Amino acid sequence: MDYDKLEAVMRRAALLAGARIMQIYGAPDFEVRTKSDESPVTEADEAADALISAELAQAFPDTLIVTEEQADSHSENAANFLIVDPLDGTKEFIKRRGEFTVNIAWVEEGVPVRGVVYAPAKGRLFYTRADGVSVEETGDLAVDAPGPVTPIAVSQPDNAALIVVASKSHRDQATDDYIAKYAVRDMTSAGSSLKFCLVATGEADLYPRLGRTMEWDTAAGHAVLSGAGGRVVRFDDHTPLVYGKPGYDNPFFIAYAPGVALKGA
């Protein structure tokens, strides 16, 4: 893979999709439907999916592209592939909370090694550069003119005073019970893959997820966190979370800064 080209294409596709999403977000009303798995989907999900798929297919015509909105067509598994969640946090989008993201990642041999997470309503753009280092870009976030970037890095956590981030829409008792095993100084909540990015920037130390997710939900955030020095492991045995699994389903997982002393399930 040409990582320089990948960085440019993923960044451009995410920004274009984010602009289209915000056009729909700003409308007085938008269509919301329910998918077969009972999850919601909007015209913004579908418009962003079509736009990103076209950008990636043009740039990387021989590469498998796995996207949430075309999941039913993904019968093959590959060691190397692009994976996309065009609008992660659809519930946040519908409720107009602003905490939704565009997610694109490149997986190599089961590991998400490059990714971009763009939160258009928040004006925050995170991605892994060609050299694998994760950055946050600031400035105008112009599609064809990259602005200044700042390398990001995980915290040096204090295990006697951890900052934990959890889901806004998927918080449950099992999650609270697990968090209670730690000495927590502060709790924060965030929607979508922004939780990975808060750990990546050192704004949080630990993000446990005891609930169903798919690989397209996590791959881009996982890549950004890895490029900032963080880790993502399975909840049950603390082995690395891998990608390209049959059906693209994830087990429960923990994303964290390496200084955190992980507790058992």
C-alpha cells in the first residue's frame, strides 16, 4: 500500500463525506429508516457511504472495500482491506447531539494500521500519517489543502485516579460494574468513535466496551489510538483485537493507554 496516497485519499474522502453529512444535518428534517437489525439509518449514512466508496474505489480499484451500509454484500474476507463506517453515531446524529463521526481505515493482516476519524459537527479531524504517527489537524480543514497538524499521544495514567470514557447511547450496568473495579477520578461520555480519540489524545485513559460492535465501528478509531501509543484488546483475555473476522463482528473490548493496570472480566 502507498501510505502517502492512502493518507491523502482517506482524508479527502472523510472531509467530503462530512460536508455532505452536515448539509443533511442542517436541514429542517431528514429521512430515518430502520434496518433489519433494528438499527437506524438516515439519508446521511447512505449519501456518505456512496461518496466514500466512490473515492476509495477510484483510488484503489483492486482493493476490497467493506462498508457498513453495504455489509450484506460482503461475503468475502481478506487479510488486507479498507473498512468504512460513513456515519458512526447515527443515534447522536438523529438526536442532533453532534457527536458523530466519519470513519475510514486500512487493515493489514488483521491489524488496522492507518485510519481517519472526522467529527464534522465538532470540527475535529484525527488521522494516522503515512509514517504511522497519529495527529489532529486544526485550521480550516479544507478538502485539498491540509492544515497544521499536532502529533497526539496517550496519557501517562495514574492508576489511583483514572479518567474513563464510556458510551452515551450504549451504557449499561455491566459496563458500570466493570468501571467500578478501577479507581476513577473522572468519568466522561462521548458518542461514536470519538471515545477512541479521547484516549488517543490523553483526554481519557480507559474506554471499555461491553456491547455489540462491528469492525467498521472500531477500525479507524483503533488505528488512530494505535498511532498515538494506545492499545485495543479483547475484554475476555486481553489479547489484541483483530480484524477480518467472519461477519465482521467484534467481541467486547478495552481501549486504553498502556500505563493502565487492566482488570479482569
